[in-house]
Amino acid sequence: MSLASPGWLVLLVPLAALVVAYVVMQARRGRYAVRFTNVDLLDKVMPRRPGWRRHVPATAFCAMAGLLIVGFARPTAETEVPRERATIMVALDVSASMRATDVQPSRFTAAQDAAQTFVTELPERFNVGLVTFSGTSTVALPPTTDREAMRRALDRLDTRQGTAIGEAVFSSAEAIRTLDEQAEREPPPAHVVLLSDGQNTTGRATPAAAEEAAAAGIPVSTIAYGTEGGTIDLASGQSVPVPVDAPALEELATATGGAFHEAASGEELQAVYEDIGSSVGYRTEEREIWQWFVAAALIAALLAAATSLLWFSRLP
């Protein structure tokens, strides 16, 4: 336990002085007791002394004061807070071929909209992260439960050259492995949802990425956007064919134990998080526990008042 405002403890000094004064007074009171030789007669004429009971109200009052002072010092303690560890990584293709309009309004916009719907429907307790890939892959947002941050990250995406599907899978797996301190020795239940037109043109090969994901126990569900007749227009005015490579995406999903879809909506992806399972981990937080000291002080105050009224018909 530590204290956020230890300066308040200086008030324990006058409290300690008060306790010492009380003990001294009780000792002096004993020394000046009346001496009487006829003990039987003394027992009849003198009222019965309260004995130890007379110290209870004073003790309870001092305990109340001490507890309040410690409460003012704002004690804190390390507390284990439960945290859901289940994680989904959304890997979104932002390559130039995703600008093709064979899927309306475009492959990229359709995939972006599906990802937004998917994130909106995702249970709040799940962590979700975003990996974008074109010529390289980037963890645009590490796994988090902040849905608004995820929506903002999806909104500000744009397309670039190249398609590195394998790199996207490797980046997603790495983000899952570094979720928390437990992840290395106790991997969280996880899933990758990859949205692409399937043409891997750079970086590590898709089969190598599939092998990596399968070894880590991370299914990769893939969603193919596009048709065989898809094209994009270059700045020069030339039209370039960009056919979808659905078989490659289906092979990736099959090799990792994921599911394959074609131009799926967010609702169709619900099975991804329904099957992911749950794993509750813990993180350590410093939390103030002054409330417990104040509550104990109130109990001590009630005890002081009750015993004083009950035994001596007066408040302390």
C-alpha cells in the first residue's frame, strides 16, 4: 500500500499526544484512589466502577480519528482488474487495385463499409485492431476496445501501390502476440479478418504467412472483393485489368482454419466473433482505497457513541 497525500499523516502527532495524555490521566487517577480499611463497607457505599468499559468509547474515538487521518492521506493499493483478451485484427487492402468499380461503389469503399459495420456489431468486450497493407503492411491501430478510434482509423484510409497480403498476416499475428504481458506464454483467442482482392504482389508469400498463422492458432477469414473483369484507370488514361484472385484468398482461409467470403457485408461476418471464444486476463492498476478507511472510521464513531450512551448515558 502507498499514500497519494502522505502529508496528512502529520495529524497523527497530536492524536498520539492525546492518547499519551489519556494514559497519563488514567494512571494518576489510580494513584489517588481512596484508601479505606473496611472493604466490605466500601463495597456497599461506593457504586460499582465500570472497569475496562470506561476505556472503550475513548479507544473507539481515537481509532476513528486515526482512520480518518489515514483516509485523508489517500491510500492506494495494487488491484488486479479483469480484462477481456479475445482479439480480432482487421487487415484491409489499400492497394491501388482496390479502386476498381466492379464492386459498387468501388472495391475499397465496399470493403471499408463492411469493416465499419463489422466493428459496430462487434461485442464491446472484444479487442479489435487494424492492419493496412499495400506495398508494405502497417499496424494502423493496435488492439483496443475503443470503437471510436477504430472507426476514425478506417475513415482516414486511402489507396496506394502494391499488395502485401503475406506481410499483413505477419503484422496481424505480431500485434496479437504483443497484446499484453501474458500473450507470449498464454496467447489470447484471436482471429484475423482480411479484406482484399487477393493479388499478392510483394513481400513474403501468402503460403508462408498461412503457415505462420496456423502455427500460432490464429484463423484468417478472408473476404474477396472484385470480379474477373475488374479494371482501374491510370493517370495516363490507360485502363489496366485487375482481376480478383479469389482462389488465393480461399487457400489462405482454408490453410488457417478460417472462412472464405466474396464481397461479404459486416452482418455476414458475425460468425467470426461468435466462434472466437473468450479469455479473461488481468492488468494491475493502482486504485485509491480511502473509502474503506472512512467507512471503518464511521463504524468506530458509532461504536464510541453507542457504548458511551449504553454504559454511561452520555456521549463521549
